[in-house]
Amino acid sequence: SLSLSLSASPPTSTPHHTTPHSPPLRTAPQQHRNRAAITHCILHRTPQTMKATTLFQLALLGLLLCAAPLARADEEAAGEEAAPAPDTSYDGFSQSELESMQAKTETMEFQAEVNRLMDIIINSLYSNREIFIRELISNASDALDKIRFEALQDKDAMGDVPLEIRIKYDEDAKTLTISDSGVGMSKEDLVKNLGTVAKSGTTDFVEKAASGADSLSLIGQFGVGFYSVYLVSDEVTVVSKKNGNDQHVWKSSANQTFSVAPDPRGDTLQRGTSVTLKLKEDAEEYLNPENLETLIKKYSQFIQFPIYLYTHKTVTKEVPIEEEKPEDEEETSDEDKEGEDDLEVADEDDEEKDDKPKTKTVSEKVWEWKHINTNKPIWTRKPSDIEEKEYTDFYKALTKDTEDPLEYSHFSAEGEISFKSILYVPKKAPHGYYDNYYKKSTALKLYVRKVLISEEFEDFMPRYLGFIRGVVDSEDLPLNVSRETLQQSKVLRVMSKKLTRKAIAMLKKMAEECEDDEDEDDEDEEGEDETEKECKYDSFYAEFGKSLKLGIIEDSTNKKKLSKLVRFETSKSEGKLISLQEYVENMPESQEHIYYITGESKDAVKDSPFIERLNRKGIEVVYMVDPLDEYVINSIPEFDGVRLMSVTKEDLEFTQSEAAKEKEKKLKEEFKGFSEWLKGKLGSKVSKVEVSNRLAQSPCILVTSKYGWSANMERIMKAQTLGNADSQPWMKASKILEINPNHPLIQELKTRSEENEGDEKLQSSVDLLFETAMLSSGFPVSDPKLFASNIHSVIAQTLGVDSLEVQLEEEEPLEAEEEEEEEEEEDGDDEEETEKSGDKDEL
């Protein structure tokens, strides 16, 4: 070997390369002698020569120091080259042993049990056996592409035979035949392509036609697609005819052998290939024309060549009834004939009736070739060449939806992976869409060269965009051998990123068009047109608004874009949904935050005590009444640099004058003692009591801590079917009682508490105030019995009822009745025993 010959060669005398004009480096002994001489000169110099030789000596010393490492490197290199080569190779054999072994080596080929190998190929590559029809149609499409390519060089190659694929089934013989008028195969091609496992004729063809490979769109790559036929068949017969060759028949049963013979019928195909499958007993479903048509449309409806299915339909028609004449009428005597008059008189009506033959309705089975793939892959064309109606018709054919899409996007992506796509936004959400949110979506279909590869990809499109429907077609996806999944997750991530960006851009465009229509004040515009323009995005949001909110929660990369697409109702929008962007644009210059309130419904929040003061100040409040809004707020604490602030939590901030701040400070100081007294009465029910800056008409309210659950969130967590709110006690709302210092009830309660701190009658008033605050704040009543008792006492005082005790009659204890029943049963048993004993005595 080269390595051995190099290691055995003698070391060279000049290990370093030199230029023609540079002297060779000195050897090590020369370097040592020069260094000693220079050192001696420096140590024994005289004052007379010191000045003259200083610069020269220093230069020599520097040169010596630089040359010393080079000399050591030369010595090490020489030592390395002089070292003997290793005796053994990497696997432990010496050179002599390798030569001896090489002389006695026998080269053999791997052996494989063909039956077992075919079984592995057939049953391991494919997870769904119905894809055999996709593979056969794809092979037929490749054959048609090949003959069309050859016709570019030889005009007579194609002839008068149309380029098409035909599928025929025979229910009696239990066979299925797929025929094409493609390039066909000679005897050698049949042996080479079908007799050699994993031999791809398509790959060879593309390699030979390298100059035109860019213009080809062939599907087969691995040479194993044909063998998927054995998933459903016991025996396969292939008849093929190639230009300039005789027609041959190839047969096999997926065992160790196959046969090839000339077709005794002669040239029946003219050109092309016919594959006939003898179906297994459990595969007779593929003899059903409806099933075949469904599979063809599912996998190959966008194949560019026409696919015909030989199917039948039942028609009804009228056929005449043949009447048999009775024998008595046929045998007429000669005498009767002689006695007949020459003139015959007949009624005209009777003649007309006799002229009309009697008919009956019969059903007849009519066979015909039905064109299956009538839909064309419009995504391959330029968007400028496609009309609006074509996009709508394609959407309905693809999705089987009866309504037009709301919006669509047709685009091409180029770069690391190239693909074309059409994305649609449906008008209505499928039934139970959010109930099946975490299941795999089949709304987006992946095609490779117009052949369906899969419609279920977990990471192909984000889950929250699962409502987007459409197609994605690529020419160069790295598929696995079965063509059912992508091999590289990186490709999926790249495609998913581009598709997600395009889908969000489509929604953004729809929202912007809606906003532009609202800005136009055209009074002459008809009301119906206005409604359509204004409601286009609103209709989408009513159906799929939850998806955008789920996207904000799940997709941290695009949550900023999605936050501009969500819509909310506000205290000033008058029932209309607006965006956070619009809210920010409507904010006064002095407002620093986006205020929002969460709750169970709009009716529950619009009159809430939490927004009393904000409404008086004219501050707009966002209503967040969807359970998802609680999670959304955790994902977007701010929007365009403006912080979102909950009006149900502590430390509510809004712009106030200095005088108002000073007044608030004085009130807090004034009610400090009363707040402490209230905290003592309520105990652990609240964490603290404060003077409120958000109340106007209500006496008190319960707010929660800044970083815990709100009352609405606590309600949601308790309502979870499989959830356990008690498992997160640290997240439970820490209640803070805020009081309104201007409310008469609070002022009177403060006065009485100062007059008599230990008055027990005040406790019921405090409890009642607390329970009403719980209800108005969105919390459930902590003690329903105590709350009901306090309410009843208030009602009694209003009605002037002195006592709430009810005078009850004495109830008979249930145990006495049970004892009487037991005594009656015992008496009955005694009587039966007495009767039996009497009967015995009589006997």
C-alpha cells in the first residue's frame, strides 16, 4: 500500500523546503559552535571595541535565539523520520500476515432467503396496504413521462397511442388491472427492473438523461414501489410492449422465482404496460368501484395524465313484451277461412291500440370508462393566470366543503427547500373542531410531484393553525423508501416556519382589509356590501378566534404577530370587537396602561364594582370573558410597550392629580385603625384591609394579589374535570378587602366600631359585608349557611319579625315504627309455625 511504501522509504536529508536564493539551515553542531563564539566575544570584549561591536553582537545574539528552536525542530523531525514503521496494521495483523492471508482469501457474496427478504420488503416498508394503487399509478405516470421525453428526440416514438392510464376490475375472476400507454419494457427491462429488488428504472433513466433532468418530474426513486402489490395479491402478471420489441409476459408470486415469456397473443398493447393482480381473499374490497374511485382521488387525483376507471351504472329502459298466441287461434279450419267475407270491418280505435306494443321497465348494467382525475393541480400555475372561480372550485373539490372559502393564499417558497402551496381559510369550523384539537389534523395535504404522500403530519403546521386547509407540493423532499414520511425533521421545521408565516400574513391581510373598509365613509354604498366587507374577518374570528389565542399561548415566536389579530369587546366599543392596537390608538396621552377585566360573561363584568371609578374617569376597559383569556394574559404582559393591568388585582394605577393623591393618602391614614379592626374581625379570610381607589358606589370589594390567580381563574381551575385546584395552594387568590371610605355603610360601621369595639352585633354586619363582597368580586360564598342566616335576619328586621324560630310538632321516632313492623313479622311467623304443627298432628 501507499502508506507502507512511504513509511519504508529512507528519510530525506533536507526535511525543510528552501528557496533557490536562501542558504540551507545550519546543522545542530554548527549552531552550538557559533553560539559559543558569540558568547565568548561578548564576555571578553574591551572598552575600545565595545561601542563599535555592540549593535553587531546584539544582532548576532538575536539571530542565535531565533535559530535555536528551528535547530531543535530539525533534530526532532530527523528523530521521527528515523523511527521504525509499526509492525502491525490497525486490525492487529503484521505486513507478512496480511500478505499470507491475501494469498488465501476467497471472496463470496452475501446470501439471502428470497422469500424472507421479499416478505420484509413488502410488509415492513408500508404501514397501509391501500397505497399499492398509488405506487402502480405513479409507476404508470413515470412511464408516460418517459415516452413523452423520448418523443422530444424521436417524433415517431409516441405514435397515435394516447397517453393515459386505465384501471379495470373483474369481480368474477377477482382481478384488478392497471394499464398505461407509456414507454413499456422489453424482455431485458422486465428481468432487470422487476427481477432485481430495489432496482429503479426511473433513477437510471434520470441519470442517463442528465441534460434534461431539470425538466423531468418522475416519481419512482427506490425501485421497491412495485412490490407493494403483494400486500393485496397472491400473483402478479405484467404484460409489456416497448417500441421495437416484442410483447412479453412477466409472472411471479413473490417467491424465489419469476417467469418471462413472449406473449402468444401478439401485440395487443401497441405500447405500454399492463399489471394484473390476482387479489387475496381479504382484499376483495378493491373490487368495489366506489372504493377504487375514492383511493384514486385520494392519492392520484392530480396526476397530469388522465386516469379512467372501467365501471358500470344501472339504467332503466322500456322493452316490448313479446305476446305468445294461443294454439287454438293458430289452428283455423279451412272452412272458416272460406266463409270469411272479402270485406273486413275494423274499428279505428282498436287498430291504434293494437299498433302500440306493450312494454315493461327493466334495469340494465351499462359499462363505461369514467374519467376520475378531472381536477387539475392549479398550484403549479401562476397566480395571475388563475381566476377567482378556479380557486373556489378547487377548494370545494379538495375539501368537499359546500361553502366558499373566506380567504386564500397562493405562493411559492424557494431556498433550502422549494415548494408550492395554496392555503385556504374556511368559512365555518368543522363540527367538534376544538373537541378534537389535540388529534392529528388532516386539513393540509402534502404532495410530492402531485402524488399524495401524507395528510397527517404532527409538526407540519402548528396545532393552532389546524383549521387552515390546502395543499403543499414539492419536487425535492427527502422521503423515506415508503414515501410516507419525511426523513429529516429539519426540513419539516423549515417548511412549517414558512407555512406558518404565510398563514399569519393571510389572516393579517384579511384583518387589514376589514379595518380599511371601516375607515371608508361611503354613504351611497349598499348595506349588504358593507356587511360583507365588515364581517369578513369578524366571521373568521367568531369561528376561529380561540385558535389565535391558543397560538399566543403555544407559539412564543409568533405571539407578537398573533396578539395584533385577537379582538376584544370593551366598555366603549358598543358591542363591537376591536384590536389591542386600536385600543392603544384611542388611549389619552396621560393613560399609561391597558386596563382589562376578566370574568364569566359580559353581563358579569360590564357592571362590576371593579370598573366603577374607571368608568367615571372615562377610561376604556377591555372585557376578557373567554376562559382562554386568563392564559393569554400570562403570555403577553404588554402590547407594543404598553403594560396590561388587571382591574381585579391589587395596586391599581391610573393617572391622578397631586391633590387627588394627597387626599387619598389622608383617607388611608384616617381609616388605618378601622382597617386593622376589620382585619381582626375577618381573621384569616383576608390577608389585609385597605382603602380602595377603584370604588365609587359599592361599599367594599375583594381584590387578589398581583401574582396569584384572579377570582375568575380560580373558578376556571375548580371547574376542570380532571384538575385539582388544591394541588397548587400557592396560586390560590390571596384576598385583600378594599373599602370605600365615602360609602355610608363603611362610615357608619367605622363610627360604631370606634364607639364600641367589642360589640358582638357588629360581627354579623361585617360577615354580611364580606360575603356580599365575595359575590360581587366573583368568588363563591365561603359559608352559605351563615350567609343565608344573615340575609334572613335582615329580612326579619325589615318585616318587623321578632323571632325566626319555628314552632314544630313532635315527630314520632322512626325506630318505634320499625319495632312494630318487626313484632308483626314475628307474630306472622308464629302463626305459620302453629299451622304447620297442626297439619303434622292431623297426619
